[in-house]
Amino acid sequence: MTDFQDITIVELNDIDSGLSNEGPLTSMVLRLSADAPDPWCAAFNEGWQSHDGMMKRKATANRDTITSLCMPYELQGQIIELNKVISQTNATYRASLSPEAAGCYREADARRELSDLKNSLTYD
């Protein structure tokens, strides 16, 4: 069994990304490695608001995505800054888990691992 698995950015969802209603900025939708629990999203959103980094752009975590408003050429720099807050959020969230909650995550992770295994097996 495993503990809470760190949430990471895995890719740009180019289909859901596009022009925003905020001037020339583009709404960049970044897919996360897992559905983030609501407390994780709240902690990320609060951490992003207080983060000191490059030019401050809006970014919001919601379930399995982070949506960032920026210019396309700014996205790589934005991801670097987002990763700093994500790392901090993962650590804070993990530390906040009670032993009972941590056990629930271990059970869910074990079930997910078994499901992944089941889907990868061949019986030929």
C-alpha cells in the first residue's frame, strides 16, 4: 500500500485551452496527475495567491486541472512557478492527513493499483 501520491502537472489540455475573456491572455488548462481533493485545491489556490514569483497571473486548481491565464510564451515560466506551489501544497496536504484519512488514501491507492494491474493483464 502507498500513501497519498503527490499531484503533478502532466500535460497541457490544448483542446480545453483557448482565448480568455481577459484581454489578450490565454486560458491554459493543465491536466493534473489525479483528481485533487477539495482541501488540496483550496490549499493550492491560497498558496498561489500568496506566492511571490514572476509576474503574477491568475491560476486556479479545480479537481484534475489547473487553469492559468497567461500569454502562450509565458507558459513554461508559469509552469515552473506553479510547480513550486504544487510541491508546497503536496507537503502541506500530506502533513494535514489524519492517520484515518491517510489509511483511506492508502486503501484507494491500493485499489487503483489493482485496477491498473487488472487492465494491463492479458490472458492469451
